[in-house]
Amino acid sequence: MSVVTAILVVLIVVLSVTYFLYRSVQIVPQASAQVVERFGRYRRTLEPGLRFLVPIADTIRATVDMREQVVPFPPQEVITEDNLLVYIDWVVYYQVTDPRRATYEIQNYVQAIEYLVSTTLRNIVGGMDLERTLTSRDEVNTELRDALDSATGPWGIRVNRVELRTIQPNRDITEAMEKQVRAERERRATVLQAEGVKQAEILRAEGDRQSMILKAEGEAKAAELRAGGEAQAIKKVFEAIHEGDADSKLLSYQYLQMLPKLAEGEANKVWIVPSELGKAVEGIGGAFTRLGMQQANGEPGPGPGGAEGAGEEGGDPARPGGPRPSAAPTAPAAGGPAREPKDRAAHAAPRPRRLSPADVLYGAEDE
């Protein structure tokens, strides 16, 4: 019995030592922390690595994951400022910074974060209309993160960011928004089409303006060349006249022939009269004056030859413009008075023929 008792005692001692050794050695994994209690009271926090505990006295209360956690939450109903119902689901990225507080300050920090995000999101979105909610996700995310970070700080948890995944209005609002988007697209298409037509009209008007400018420049160049040609022609005529020593009577006659053509122009208000023409005009005026006096006295006017006193008396009968012989008085019948011829009155004051400018000009100069 003594041998058996001794063996049992040895086995009990070995098992006890093995148990105590097992309970006294603790291996903490990387990115984790363990909260140790001694006799039910917080003792310390074990860092990653090989750690030793007091058997029976020390116990592991909780093992906390120190990595950043990603927790998705189901969609929640949120009412906007304009009383529209939307469904929002989000994702929270958080990390435990103090294992002791995360263990003793909050019972279930994941559930607490979910409720906190839900209430904070309702407060933020409740102060925004639907359009701003849909277009201001970054603003909502920033406000949520700041609110959660300040609320979860005493729990030993840091909220890194909050992301809104979807913001889904109800079906009626979605259809109305689709109609609005479709109308906006049609409006923009109409505006773009009108802008295109406007640009086309501007380009067309610019092209017409350039065409008119080029046409006007061409016409101006043609007029300049035409004026140069006419100047050269006038210069050559002038040189020919001076080299040929033309008579002033001829020049005056040609100028008189050009007067009707000069009068045809609408802008011709000023005429330049040569000095040679002045003398000719004076002669013409004197000739017409004498012609009027002769007609008043019953005398015939000058003929084309321009001889002074050319008429019925003192002229050359052979000359085309010379005088015509007067009819002799008719012999009286026997015993009766002498009778004048019937056409004597017609031959007494012959009607002067119509003179051309050449007849007047040359007749006036000859006198």
C-alpha cells in the first residue's frame, strides 16, 4: 500500500505542476489584447506575445481584436426635411483603441455603434432636403464620423469613417425624379441644338460679311484699275492734242458733244469747263443775241458760212446759205392797178432755218 500511495502522490503532484504551468503561461496573438482579472477585478492588459499569469488567481476576461473592423448595417428609413421617405444603408469602419474601456464601459459596442449611427443619421438627413442628401454624401459622411467619434471615444473605440452605400427614395419619388431627369436632358438637348443653330448662323453671317468685304475690295480694285486706265487714256489724248496742236474750236465742239453724257451721271453736280470753251460760249452767246435782233427787225439770220449780213440781200446766190432772189412785181393788167404777188409776204421775211451748235459756233467765231 505504501508503494501505491507514493505513486499516486507523485502523479497528483505531476498533474498539479503541469496544470499550474499550463495556467500560468499565456500566448497572446498578434493584433490582439487580453484583459486580465485577478479575483474578479481588473488587473492588467496583456500585449501580444508570451505572458505569464498567476494560476487560479488570474483569469482572462476578454480577448479584444485591435484591428480595424468593418461592419455593414441594414437599410434604415429616414425622412428628409421636405418630408420624403428614403432608405439608407451604411458601413462603419471602427477600431478599438482601449481594450479595458471597450470591455468595461460598454456591453456590446457593435450594437451600440449601429444604434448611434441610425439616430445620428436621422438628425443629419432630417435637416437636408432630398436633392442635397443625394448630392452631399461626403458632407453626411464627415458629420457622421465626427459625431460617432466623439460619442465612442469614452468607449475606447475610434470611428475612422462612415460610408453611405445607397440612398434609395421610394418608388413614386424615383419615377418623379426620372421624369425630371428626362425633362432636364431634353431641355439641355434643345439648348445645345439652339446653340448649334446660333453658331451656324453666326458663321454663315461671318462668311457673308467676308464675302461682301472681298467683293467690295475687288470692286474697289477694279474701279482703281479702271480709273488708272482712263487716266492713261486721258493722258494719251491730252498728249496727242498738244502734240497735234488741235484747234480750240474743235475742242469746244467735242466738249459740247460730251455735255449730254456728262449730265447722265447722278453724282455729277460740278462740271469743269475748259478755258477754251469760255471763248466759244461767249461767241455763241453773241451769235444768238444778234440772231434775236435780226429776227426782231425782220432780217434773216446768218448762214452756215457765217458771213455778216448774209441773207436775202448782199449774199451769194450760189452759196447754200445765201440769199434767195425776191419775186418781181406782177405787171398790172391793162387799165388796172399794179398787183403785188401773192407770196410776197412769205418772201418778205423768210423764216430762218434751225441752226446746229456747229453752225452757231463756227459762225460766231467767223464774225
